[in-house]
Amino acid sequence: MAQFHILTGTDSVNAPPVVRRISFADLKDALTKGFEDFMAMPSHALFLCLIYPVVGILLGALTFGYGLMSLVYPLVAGFALLGPLAAIGLYDLSRRRERGLPTDISRSFEIIHLPSFGAIVALGLVLAAIFLLWLVAAHWIYVANFGSAPVTSIDAFTRAILNTPEGWNVIIIGNAVGFLFALLVFTISVVSFPLLLDRDVGAVEAVLTSYRAVRTNPIVMAAWGLIVAGSLFLGSLPFLLGLCIVMPVLGHTTWHLYRKVVEADPRPRPEPPGPPQSDRRRYAAQFPASLIGGEKQP
């Protein structure tokens, strides 16, 4: 019974979400609101996203340490496949700010009390599985062209990739396959996680709604996908540190884009109970945010 609820939820059985057609003006407005959210809550956003570049750097160091330099680019590029899940705290901050609710960092952990939390976990596991499949595919493409011998140095690896026919095969085929993985993830997750935060619809309906959003707005969604890809690429250049700014803005914008694409629930569900007022100062996670300062809380 619990598994059935994770897949279907309750709201979608009664009234599936309605998808609207949007314009480039809507996309621009969502970007503007996303940037406004970032400016209003910079400390919270930066704290939530610091783990993104830190994990990336650690994975890169691990890859170099084990002589798997061929996986560095797939790992960095593949982070986009996990972005929709990594930004879920940002969606929730934008949602709370939109509703005039407290946006301190401790509130981000309240999503575990949502009835759709199981569906969020299930969809997150799907993205993780796709990410692992991408790494396997990227490694197979490299081995098919260069064999399984370990790479001895960065210089040798760079020369092999850029100065040999096999290297260009890896570049062209790898990017083509990566595009297909990215297109799949984008299609199933462009609005699915914000929808699961907003309603108890289940993982299946969230994916179907995301697909319908892309199918109904192919040109605007393609533009949004290019903005996401370009921003993540630029944010990844300085050792992934630029993602501390890029990820928050994209995450907040995704929430507002969801609001543009999916009609509001006429029967919004109540908020899960938060911590008592006297207990808020006990959250250690608030300490980094308090150093920078953010939005004043009631």
C-alpha cells in the first residue's frame, strides 16, 4: 500500500495537474524571480549548494588518484543529471518565500514530513541510477576506443583525446550519448520535484506532468534546457566553484517556471508543522547562514 502511494499519490487520482502553454516572457519572468530569490536568501542558497562543488572536487581527486582520468569529464557533465534532486532545498525555499513562510535553513528539512517524500526519494533514486548508467556508458565508449590500460599522466591523456581519431570518436560519441541522457532527465524532472513539493501526486504523475510540460512547450523548454546547460558549463569552469551561484539561481528559477507551467492547486495542502519558536536557535545548520545574513524571519 505504501509503495502504491509513492507511485500514485492522492491528488493526481482526483485531479491530475493542468499544464499550461507558456511564452519566452514567462521564462524571462521566472529567471527574474529566481534571481530575486537568490538575492533575498543568498546565505541559505550558498549553504545548500556548497556541497555540490565540494563533492565534485572530491570525486575528481578520487578519479585522478585511481588513474581514471577518463571519467573526470563524465563526472562533471553528469552532475547535471543530479541537479534537479540537488536543488530540491532551493525549490522549497522559493515556495516558502512565495507563501510568506519562514525561510531559515532549518525549515528545508521539513520536507521529510511531506506525504510525497517517499515519491521524492523514489524519483531521486531514478536520477541516481541514470547517473550511474551514464558513467558506465562513458567508460565503455572510452574503453572501446583506447582499451582498458590505465592512463599514466594528464598530458598523455590530453594528447590522446585531442590528437588522435580515437580521441575524437570519444568526444563526439560521448557528447551525443550524454545529450540523450540529459534530454531524458530534463524531460522527466523539469517540473517533477517542484510538483512533488507542492502536491501529493506520486512519482508517476510527477514524471508524466513533467513530460507533458515539455511536450506542450517544446521551444520554451528547449531554451530553458540550453540556459541550464550553458550556466552549468560556465559554473563548472573554475573547479565547480561557480556552481555556488549558478545552482541557486537555476534552482529558484525552476520553482517559478513550475508555477508558470502548472496551474496552482485549488486546494493547497497544509504546511507540515515546523519547530517551536524557542527551538529555532538550536539548529546548527543555521550557523553558516547567520554569518552572511539573509531574509528577516518572523
